[in-house]
Amino acid sequence: MSTGFNRNDIISYLREHVSETRFQHCLGVEEIGLQLAPRFNLPQELIPPAALLHDLCREYDPELLLKLAGNFGIVIDDIEKAEPLLLHGAVAAATVRKELGIEHPEILEAITFHITGAPNIAALAKLIFIADFIEPGRTYIVSRQLREEAFRIEPESLLLKVYNHTLMFVLNQGYLFHPRTVAGRNELIMKGIR
Ligand SMILES: [Fe+2]
Ligand SMILES: [Fe+2]
């Protein structure tokens, strides 16, 4: 299926809306996403719009995220109310839908859930959740290790590792667990993924 969008248009749009550091991070997510796409049986063309735009609203302050989420009619749960940064995915998805006319449900899902992961998500959302954690610009030791393992282990085992490390990170930082992250991990364990 064509996404109907030209990568150059997305790049120019992104450049206008995020810092250079964030822009480079998005390119990194795209790069590793394209490399991992065949392991997830995903067509290459779905990767750039999802990867490049996932952090479009990452630099918005909490008040703006809450306001925009309200304007877009996004349902805000208690955890998101307490940590509005968690809304930068949902707000980005609503923004690219409105501003760029991107309607592809899997692209919008991947952008929405890239922060927490979630159960019952399509392969593209799994891939972007992973790619965000292991992109080449991530120097965190665990990211480096997973980047090396990424092409050797089963995609769902890789996904489980990203859930585990995300939860450990959240725990160590003293942040709130989002129930979607726990549910996404539980789903894999219940399926027998190790
Ligand atoms: Fe993000
Ligand atoms: Fe990101």
C-alpha cells in the first residue's frame, strides 16, 4: 500500500519542527527501522513516515501536550495526566493526520504507541518501539547490546527485551509504569516468548 507521502516532504516538515539532535535521532530510528523491516515482514515504504515523525512533538512542554491532546479529543488517562510527556506520541499522530494528511492506521498506531508499547499492536508499531530504543545514536549500554543482538534473535524476543529494559528504566528513574507497557510485555510472556 502506498503511504502517499514523499520522504523529502516529511524531512522538510520535520526539520522545521524539531531540534537538530532530535532530527538526527529520527534519522537513526529510520535507519535501523529499514534494516530490521525484513525481519518483521514489513514493506520498506512504511518505515520512513513512522520513524521520522514519531518524535515530532517530543519537545513540546507538558502544558502544550495536554492542551493539544484535549483539542484533538484524545482520551487522557491518569498516568498521562500525571506525566504528560507520555502524550507526545498520540499528539504527533493526530498532528500528522491533520497537517500531512497521513491516514495509514499502522503508521498512526506506531507513532502513538512508540513510548509505551502496547498489547495487540501491528508489526510496524513493534518495530518503531524497538528502533526508538536501539537506534545508532543511543549510547546507553543496553541499547548498544540490543543493537548487536537485534539481527540474531527472534523479533518478538527482541521486543520482549525492549519491554523489559523500558520497565527497568522507568523503575530506576522512579517514573510511573504505564499499564500499556506492562500489558504489552505480559502478552509476549503469555505467548511463550522468552
Ligand atoms: Fe518519543
Ligand atoms: Fe524517539
